[in-house]
Amino acid sequence: MNRGTQIRERLILAAMMAISIVPFVGVLFTSLHPQGTVPAGISWPESPQWSNYLEAWSIGNIGQLLWSSTLIVLVVVPVGLLVCTMAGFALGHLRTPGRVLISTLFLAGLAVPFESAIVPLYYQAEALGTLNTRWAIILPMIGLLSPFGVFWMSAHFRGVPAAISEAARMDGAGTTRLFLHVHLPLALPAISTLALLQFISTWNQFLVASVLVDDPGLRTMAGALGAFQGQHRTDVVLLCAGAVTIMLPTVVLFLFLQRRFVTALLAGAVK
Amino acid sequence: MSAPDRNRDRAGLLWVLPALGFYACFVLYPLTQTARYSLYDWNGIGEATWVGLRNYLTVLTDSTLRDSVVHALILIVFFTVIPVSISLLAVAAMGRLRTGAFVSAARTVLFLPQIIPLVGAAIVWTWMYSDQGAVNQVLRAVGLSGLARPWLADFGTALPAVGLIGSWVSTGFCFVLLMAGTGKIDPALYEAARLDGANATQEFRHITLPGLRNEIGVAATITTIAALSSFDIVYVATGGGPGFSTMVPGVQVIRLAFTTGEVGLGSALAIVLLVLVLAVVVPMQVFNRRARP
């Protein structure tokens, strides 16, 4: 590759990076101005008010929000992984009767907008008595994420050679043992990618959280962020400080696991 | 096939059951209920009156509701056409070097808008677009202060401004997806083309573009679903306003069902939205699959 091409490539990448990053810089700078002021555009404050973050943390109840989102994710992701892996195994590997029909049914779910199910989900949660509890988010999220999860895991199991199972069957292994001892270890990379994708979808879920739960302290991070915006939209500085604080855990996690995140999102898209 | 084999196969149904149960209870059953509500005039509390297809007629004739569907279609330009075009141009203009610290740093930065919640993107841009925000700051700095305005509060600019938030979110993702795709194209094809005296444009048209068909199809499908069923960005940035100038079906469904007490009408719009997404996405998918080698 010649030098000219290399320079051009870097310029293009740099320009695209700048577009992605400038709005974040704007919010960061704005969040450090004195509260109650309206800074002009993107400008570095004369004396940065780092204490804005402490205040946003306590006003926004961020500790509680992190805890709430974590609780929700800690149920949605493990249960989601379990049921989707089991179904993927049955649809992708076992000769389950009706598997084509069932797979198509799940596949159709990939295109269902959450808005098309949300109104009945509200009355359902009311009837189940889960409205305004974390369960109102947890239960539907497992269902709403299942089409992609089942699709993803079946695709993995379809790629596993049948010979592997036949050898284990010869040794007299039943379906459960076959799954636990032979297929589960092989599926771990696919499962961990799915875990990351389900984590992002749940953590960033706004519609379900804001319709089914009133108290931001019981919502996911995105739902809480929406509520914070609703309450503090007039104080730009505090809003920016709060937004940065609420988004920071996700961004830090992303930077730690960036390679896995990027690979997961790309793989999840292309499958 | 021997008898115990068949038994094992039937046991597969038990393995599908938990996922199918969640899917049926929290997606399929609610969808049937949305369809049922859509045939009634119901305020969510009192008696429901059967109205047949009248709610659908309202969706098609009421200008506010029909406009919301049109806005969702316009958003495809911003969520899909612009990001995919920019990414294609960038990929075409770039060499084929896909490794190195700079490229991997770029991948990370370009993915940031995709990682944060859409609500966050909306908040960030609401500030950028505000009267005192960065967009107007830049315009005033280059002597175009006549153009400066509160972009999200202006009837003429609110919809494109909201759409561009979607462009910002999707472009990095589309670009990284296409960049990964070009890495899979056989370099021998480019060498052969160069030997035949092909110029850069011909190379792009005859090698890069066909080689990226799959990735383009995926990027287009995902972003089109996001455009049609958009909710978070619009709800947070404008709430559908000013007036109804940025109203989209997703936000309108919630407004009708939970604010104005028109559950039946909202449900009809929700079904129209579902049909619209399927009508656009299914042909795209069929086209993609057929295009696969």
C-alpha cells in the first residue's frame, strides 16, 4: 500500500471519528459549567465544576439506578440464555417435530416492533399485579428478546456436526447428558456473545421500562435517563452531568470489552 | 429410524417449550390482543364498543395519523439511506488496509453512538440543536448566523434534525460493518481488475459493491426496522412536536393509548405499524437471501 492511500484512509477515519465524538465532548464540557447557566455551544468553562457530578449522582439517585438495572439484567440475561440455548439446541440440532414451523414463528418475531405489543403488555402487567415492579420489565424482556436468541443459538447448533452427537449416543448418553457434556461447552462462545447482546438490549431498553414502570428507581438505565431528562430539561448543565453519569458505566464497560462488543454486534447483525 | 430415536426427537418439544412459553405470553398473545383492541372503541377503563374496521379507516384518513406513517417512511432516508451511502463512499475512498492500532481505535470510537442508549443520543443532540447549542455556534462562527435557529422547535427543520440523530447513531455501525465486509473480498479480484486496466470507479462498481451486497442488505434491514419503529429518539428529543411535525407511529401509539384514552385507535395504528415493517422488511430479506452466493 502506498503512502498516499494510507494518509487518505486515516483522514477519512479521523473525520468519521470526529463526527462520532464531538457531541460527547460537547456534553462533557457543558456538564462542567456552573449550574443554572446556559453555556454557549461547546466551550470549556473557566473553572470546571466537578462537583456537578456528585450532585447529579445524588439528585439522580444513580447508585439506586445502577442497582436496579443490575437486578433486572441479572434475571433477564441468565434466564434468556437458558431458554434460548435449550430451544436453539432442539431446533438446530435435534429432529424436533415441527421445527421448521416453530423456527419460522420465532424468525417472524425479529421484525415485530415492541410498540405493537406494548399496550396489551400494560393491561397484562396490571392483571398479573406486576405493573410498576421490576417484573413488569423482566418477564416481557425475556419474551421480546427470545426471537433473536433462539435464532442465534439455532444457527450455532445447526453448524455443529451431527457426528459429534452420534458418538456420544453410542456411549449411551441421553439428550440431557449429551447437551450438558458435549454441546454446552462447544456453545460457550456463541452463548457469551448472546449474553453481551441481551445485556445491551436490556440495559438500554426505554419503551418497555417507561410504559410499564413509573418509578425511575425500578427501571433500567435508559428508562431512568429518560425520567432524569424529563425532570431537569431546563437546567442544561445538570442534565448533561446526569446524562454523562448515567451513561458512564456502559461506556466504561464497552471500553474494557470493546473488541468483544464490536465482534458481537457485527456477528449478531450478519448471522 | 428406530423407535427410541423418535422418542428422543419428540423430547425436543420439551426443550423448546420454555422459550416458546415466554414468546407466546409476552409477544404473540399481546399481538393478538392488540389486534382485538383495534376493533373496539375503548378508553381503557369503561365499556368497549365494537366498531369493526372503523379505527383502521381513521388511521388511513385522519391527516395527523397518516402523516405519522409518512414521517416514519421519511426517517428511512435518515436512518438507512444516508448512513449506508456515507459508509459506502468512505469504504470506496479508503485503501484496503484493515488492521493496525488506528483502525481498531476508529472501530471503538465509531461504535460509541451505538452503545449508549438512544435516549442518551437524543439528550446529547437536543443540546447540540438548541438555541445556544453547538450547531448554531458553528453557523454563527462561519458567518451564517441567518441560518441559526432552535432546530428541534422549528416546524420546517424538526423532522430532518431528528432524522439526523438517527444518521449519527447508525453511520458508525454501518461503516464498521461494511469495512469488515471489504476484508472478506478476495484481494486477487482487485489484482486481476488492475491488470485488466480497471480504474477505481470500475473496481468499486464491479468488485466492492457486489462483494458487499450481503453487508449492505443487513445494514439496510436493521436500520429500516429502527426507522419505522423509532420511539426513543423522537419521544425524548421532540415528543412528536412542534405540533405533530415529528410525530411517528411509535410515539403516537403510546400517546393514544395512555394519554388521550383512545386504546382502540392506538392499537389499530400499532397493527398498521407491524404490517408496514413486515411489508418493507420481508421483501428485503427475500432479496438478501437470493443474492447470497
